[in-house]
Amino acid sequence: MASGAESPRQKMINLMYLVFIAMLALNMSKEVLTTFGEIERQIDKSSKNIKSDNSTALIAMEGSAKNDSIVWSAPFATVNEIASLAEELNAYIEEIKIIKDKEGNPKKGYVDGIKMKDNKAQRVLDGKVPDLVGDYERMDNAKDFDELFFKGDGLKETGQRLVDLIDQFREKSLLAIDSSKTAINDTIKRKRWLDKLPGLKSVISDKFNTDPVKTKAAEPPKDWLMVNFKGFPEIATVTKLTLIQENTQNVIKTLISDINDVLLGEDLNTLQSIVVGVGGFYEASKLTGSISLGKYDNTFRATSVTINNITKPADQVMENGQVILEKFNINVGRAGQKDLTGEIIFNRRNSEGKDVPVSIPIEHEYFVNPPIANVSNKDMNIVYDGYPNILEISMPGVSNDNIEIIRPSTLRKSSVSGEYILDGEKGKGAKGNKTVSIVVRDKATGTVSQPKIFEVVKLPAPIAKLTSKSTKKQDIRVGRLMGTYNNEKLDKALKLYVGSFRVRIGNKNLGLNKGDRFNDKIKKAIGVMQKGQTITISDIRFFSDKINNGTVPQIPDPTELSIKVK
């Protein structure tokens, strides 16, 4: 297509289109309408696929323009300008394809300009059985589009706007190509670029020609839109509009292909293999990822490709200029660091006119991990019901951003990278033997870890302790009441503090003491105690900022803390 020649598929579509246009002069049969509909569906599908490929290629070219503006800035500007013109034309066509009723709403029963009906025959389209299919046989009326485009022997604003946008695409595209500074600093590449222009310009001028059409020798030429659209069945009009959309995408595709061929096609010494998506794997998985050579044209093909001593024809393993590693069906092997080696071979003609192999080497390292997740509770060795347990979770070779929690639902990410909070987990299983199973997944590869099992137990009641040097009354008076689990990790995690307690000396009740130290009233009473008397502390309330409501489980049947004064 770079030289102006059309592909066999395009020639077939155009020929079929001409044949069916000719048949319109005869009695329009349901079969002809259906055939038009099938042609429209295929063209629309092709147009969308080409547009997707063009968008990917344009993004890549934009990146090249930022990294190497001297070489790629001018080509990107040319392609981007023509792509913008195509987008404006195609957006308008999409708008007018949708016939509206008198209230301005899309006509009932239509989807994207095609009349639909229930798929009662269960037709299979593209391997699927859709609920609705095109009701092309009922798209035989020319009225809607005739009223949209024409008024008597002239054009309405809608029809004139379509012609203007086609003319704009043609003229501005030709101007952008003629004025492009692609390869202007390289005389050899510039000549190759200029050699490609006549064919590309010829395609644009031909496909987007809106000149008046001579229909009969004795009559003056007729308006292009009149000849091609007036009086035609609705499905024929939609098909031709879709064909215009595909033609714009083919122009962009050809332009990108020509530019890549000019700037990259002949100088293989400037190409390097770029391995993408080959980082961490798990045992027993297949090697995935791709190897790029900076080409985004699906016609870019090497002769053969070798990966880890396995050689395959390039046509079997390359797509859109990239080597697809899945097509080699290679096991990544056991855990550890691995080497990805090989070469991409091209046949190139030397100065003597002989084809010689040119090799682009492939060298890359990746790591194979066992399919496990490391889950640890940094505060303790078990998890507690009613306590926000903080867990550290990681997977070898997997970034924290790609770790996804499969279960349980009570586990969530914290604000600290690599940390998760298990809160409100009751556990499953028989009473006294409850557990929670933690399973995570690598979002990038879909690999799921083996379950990590934790025992879920009720948080025990703390034990009261008075910090004093001795049981002498002067030491007791300045002591501090605290709670402990006699477990260093649990004490460190919860950081218990005493909120209140009651004090009794002998049989005398001194009332409620707030805080964890004796108030002045109780200190005074302790100061006058006799040797051998007992101070009793009861109804102790423990608290922790780590627990949602602040209150920790209390002793069900509180035991009193008794201290005999020496």
C-alpha cells in the first residue's frame, strides 16, 4: 500500500462493493441487503482493529519523538496531524450514521446506525452468539439519509459538512505529507521518503475524491454526494460511510509503516533487542513476555528467532514487530536466576547482491520464584480476635503494588508499604481450634500463593502488677499500676494502660481511683497504714489505643491484687 497498490483483501472488498452498487439498478433483494450488511460489519470490525493498532504505534512514535526529537519529532508531527484530521471526519460520520427521530433521539431499534433484531436463529458471529443481530433486510429505505443529506437537487448543511470534511482530510493530508521534514538531515533516508510519497498521495487523492461525477456523456457532471448516496438503501449508505472511515485508518497505517521503513528498515545495526515483561516468574510456569525491536508494523518479519537454543521461523513467533515468548512454550525452570539468550536473524542483501544473515543478539536475566507468600505478624506469632493484627506480606520477585489479597475479607492494606491489617477476624473451625487462611495473588501474573494458616485465639485478659521497689508503704505510695500478658510481643503491641481501679485498706473502702497512680487521698491513707495491714486493689480497667473501642477484655471474675505492707 506504500506504493499505492491495494492489498488483495481491499481489492476484493472494493470489487464486491461495485458489483452490489450495480445490482441496485435491479430489483433489490433481501439477499443483497443482507450481503451489504455483512460487508459493513466486516469493514467496521477491520476499521476498529486498524485504528487500535494505529493508536499504539502513534503512542510509541510520540515516545521516540521525546527521546530523539531530531529524528522523530517531524515524522510524529506529520502522522499526528493526519490522525487528528481523520478523527474529526470519523467522529462526524459516527454522528450522522445514527438516524434520529423528530425529537432528536436515536431511532428506536438501531445500534450504531444498524437496525437490530432478536437473534432467534442463534447466529454465531465471531465465535459468539449475540442477543441481537443486524436486521439488514429491513434497511431498504433511502428516505432517512436522503432527508438528512439532500434538499431537492442541492445539499443540506449535513451533506455539505460531510463533503467539506472529506475535502479537508484530503487537502490537509496531502499538504502535511508534502511539507513534512521527515529525514531532512539524512540525504539517503530523505530520498527513500520522497520515493514513497507519490504512491501514498495517489491513494489519498483517489479514496477521498469528491469531484463531480460524469454519468452520461450528453449531461453535465453531477454532484459526488448525489451520485454516491441519493436514493440508495439505508444499509448501502452506512456501508459506504464505514468504508470511508476504514480508508482514513489505512492511510495512517501506511504512513506509519512508510516512516518506520525509512527510519528503521534498512539499518539493522542500530536495532537492539528490548526484552519486555520478563522479570519474575514462579516454578512450573511458562516463559512469557515479548522482545521488541522498535517496529510496530505487522509486516516487519525476521527470518528466524532462537530462544534458549530453540529456533523457530519468525512468522510463527512474531507479531507487530515483536517476538512473543509464549509461542516458544518454554518452562521457566526451577527457582533461581536464569538467563534468556538467543538471537533474531534477518536476511539482508550485501554489497555483492547476496543475501546474508544479520544477527541481533538477545541477552537478559530473570528470576524464578517458588509460588509462596511470606506472611508474618510483626507483633506476635498468632492472630487475635478483636485486635487489629498487623501483618507483613511479600512475595519473592513481586512488587508490593502487585500483591492482591484473595482472602480473608478482613485483611486490608495499611498506609505502610508491605503491611496489612487483619481486623475483626473470628476464624473458622471448631471451638478452641479456630484458624484463618491467608491467600494472596500476584496481579501481574495471576499466580496464587499457597495458604498461610494462622491460629485465631481470643485476646486473653491482662494481669495487674504494681511497680514498686518494695512493699514498704513509702514505695507503694509512688508505685504505678500496670497491665501485662507476661508476653513481651503482646505487651509491646498493645501497650496497655490502666484507666481506673478501686482501693480498700483493711475493711475501709477508699473509692474509685482514676489513672494508673494513687491519688492524694489514697497516698495519705497509705502513709498512715500499720505494718502488716493489707491494701487491696480491685475492679481494674485496662485500655489500649490499638483496639478500636479502646477497652481490652477484662478478667471475667476479677481477682483482687492484695499487697501486705512491711
